Amino acid sequence: MPTLNRSHGITIALVVALATQATVAQQVAAIDPSADPIERPAAADSSETNSPSAKIEIFHTGLLEIMRQAKALGFEGRIDQLAPLMKQVFDLDFMASKTVGRHWKKLSDADKELWASTFARFTVANYAGRFTGFTGEKFVTLGVEEAARGTRVVLTKIIVPDDDDVQLNYRVVERKGEWKVIDVYLNGTVSELALRRSEYSSALKREGFDQLVASIKNKIEDLKSKGEADG
């Protein structure tokens, strides 16, 4: 199973999946969007700017530009660049709701809003802390596959100079005429959403909501400290 070396400047947040037990991958089915009351997508628009593959290529183009400027931007600069890009491409609110599993319905509206914003900040900070440089990496779109309940999976790979290629697949759904990412699969099969759900729902049950939020905020501060130290 290929890994991404930090020296390549592209050690993505999802790299944590490589060290996760195989049993977590079996939880993917538990968060399949087909089981959730999401809006049924309209017919896919095949235009150059509104298709599953086009949306992912917009994301990859933005990532490469941030990587090229990573040192000059610094950690906070990368966050400033990544935040609107990820908001454009990802359905972070949906992902936030799925990361706490069945506990989501038990949260108050205020707590739901707090968790969604905290999750979004952590996700952006995680990427800002991982995309720290550029050494000739390339993102290649391999194709699009049909998935459950009108969703699609965009198949891509990262070509890393002097290392193994890394398969990175994105599950997308159409929201009000715009394709949005709702899950990312490292190595083509390991669900980021399943990994987060395994971690966060257990922590929420064990320690409570306030402690979960505090722990994620601490992780953001740790990422900030490391990011600033790396330049």
C-alpha cells in the first residue's frame, strides 16, 4: 500500500487511513448516502464546468497552486486559500453530520451549528498542515463511476515523483445543480468519513459533546503550531 512522504509536500489528511485497522473499512456501508434522506440529484450536467470530474479538477488545480506557493503563504495563508476552495467543492455540513453518527439527531440546533463549523475548520487546517510544498506532483482524473442513489465516484491518482502513485477517489452528489464531495477514499477504498465517524462518535459517547469539540479545537491549535514551525 503506497504512502505519501512529507518530503513531497503532499502528505494529505487522509494518510491516517493507512495505519487504521481493516475493520474500519467495513464501516463504509454504515454511512452510505443511499441510506440518508438526501436530496435526489437531477440529471447530471455534462458541461465543462458542472460535472463530477470538472468539480474535482477545479479542486486539484487549486491544490496545486497552493502547493506551489505553500512556503510563501505560510500556514494561515494556506488556510485562507483552502477555506473557500473546500467550501466550493465539499459538502462539509453533510460530512460533519455523518462523523458523529446517530448522535447528530440528538444535538441541539446550536450544537449542530457549532460542530459543523468546528469540523470545517479542522478539515481545512488539516489540509493546510499537510500541503506544505511542491516537487512536481500531478493529479490525474481516471474516470467516473456510478454509485448508490445517483451519486458518482470520481477516480483519480496522484503521481508522486520518485515514489508510488496514490489512488484517491471522491464520492460526489449533486446539490441544487452543483456537484459536491461527500467522502474521499484513500487508496481507492478507505473512507475518510468512516474513519472520522469511528473516532468522533466513540469520543462523543465516551466523553460528551463539549469534550469532543474541545479536543478538535486542540487539534487545530496543534496543526497551527506545527504549520507555523514548518513555515
